[in-house]
Amino acid sequence: MPDLCGKGKTWNLLITGKPGSGKGTQASLLIQNLNIKHISTGEIFRREMQSDSELGRQVKTLVQKGELVPDPLTNAIVKKALQAKDYPHGFLLDGYPRTKDQAVMLDEMLQELKLKLDGVIQIRASDQTLLSRLAGRRVCTNCQETYHIVSHPPQVEGICDKCQHPLIQRPDDQEAAIKIRLDVYNEKTRPLLEYYQNQGLLWEINGEQDPESVYQEIIKKLGSD
Ligand code: ADP
Ligand code: AMP
């Protein structure tokens, strides 16, 4: 395996793909093994909703319906996370950017901070695969660890292996919200693939394999960068 975290090596990455393609699953492996900061806008919104903060209350209806949170709000959250500069080995943006405006704003933020993206990981999977992954997804109400009732079940049904809190189905994994999220992806997020392709940054990854094989394919791309 290539040495991906040698002395002074940093990785500034994005992971993108349709809902349920496996972004979060791969993100967990990448942040652990590359020792980089995970910036997942979806996870930040879910935590804020869980703690019933002002921001959480502001975004709750949109997130649960499967709509996007407005760009200015989302951009401000990412800006704060990047400005913290608490990522000596780099970062992985997961689920951001999702619109052209967000991508342009991200370019501005990176320029200001004198940072560059090393690559954009696109996890590809068919709609049929996504639907069965989303229908079986369960998340921990406490630590947000993700499971699947068939491909990655917890040891005790309905209970998180890591922190023993109950697992739930995300409200936006209900059928009506999934339809909206796929439509939103096709209309607003898919065009970003061309945006990053034109910059020579896009890495297409076959997300139809088991998680370890998907991960190995990503690592191979990183090694050849
Ligand atoms: P995303 O972050 O893209 O919405 P997740 O990583 O949460 O997707 O994955 C969605 C569901 O599919 C989860 O239940 C997860 O356990 C499962 N999953 C993820 N990757 C794979 C894979 N390669 N093969 C089978 N199931 C997977
Ligand atoms: P995710 O966990 O990435 O599937 O995101 C869950 C939900 O959070 C999305 O359906 C949106 O409602 C919201 N969200 C996450 N990231 C963004 C983003 N970059 N822009 C707008 N809304 C977002």
C-alpha cells in the first residue's frame, strides 16, 4: 500500500455522490487512516437539530423534507470549520459543496486560506442500490455511527455497538424525502461533476462494491495522485 501520510503530507479532499452512495462510510475510513478532519455538513446539521440549538431549529424542516439548507447558512458553517485551521494533515469535505454557488464560495475560501484541493472523490452507484441502502440505513442517536440492517447490522438489534444508544431511521430516509433528495441531487449537485472534471480533480469510484473494495479503489487513486 502506498505511504499516504508520510512526513508533511496533507490531503485536502471532497467526497461527493448521490444520497446513500456510501460517502459517510468511506469518510469514516479515510479520516481515520489519513488523520484528516471530517467536515460533514449533514452531520453538523443533524447534531444541531439534536441539541435543539437555534441553528438546528432553523434547518430542521428543510433537512427532514430532503431540501437543501440555503447556501449562505451552509457556506458560513464550512467557512468557520476551515478557518479553524485545526487540520495539520488536511480535511475531507463530505456533502459539501452541493450547489454551484457553494463550489464558487469554497474556491474563494480556499484561496483566502492559501489552500488547494487535491481531489474530488465521486462515489457512483445505481438508483436501485441507493434505494436499498437508504431503506436499510440506521444511525445512532448519540454518536451518529451508521449501520445497515442487512450489510452492516449492529451486534444487538437497534443498539449502537460503539456507545449502546438506540439506533433510528433518519426522517429524510423515508420514501418521500428520498425522492426529493434524488431530484435535488440531479438538478443542483450533479452539475458540479463537470465543474471539477474541468479542473482535472474528479476521481470516479465504483460504489457498487463492498465498502473495503471501494476504500481500496480510493486509496489507489490517492497513491497515484
Ligand atoms: P451517504 O453518506 O452517501 O448518504 P452512507 O455511507 O451513510 O451514505 O451509506 C448508506 C447506507 O449504505 C448505510 O446504511 C451504509 O451502512 C450502507 N453502505 C455504505 N457503503 C456500502 C457498500 N459499499 N456496500 C453496501 N452497503 C453500504
Ligand atoms: P447528508 O448527511 O449529506 O445526506 O445531508 C443531509 C441533509 O442536510 C441534506 O439533505 C440537506 O438538507 C442538508 N445539507 C447537508 N449538506 C448540505 C449542503 N452542502 N447544502 C445544503 N444543505 C445541506
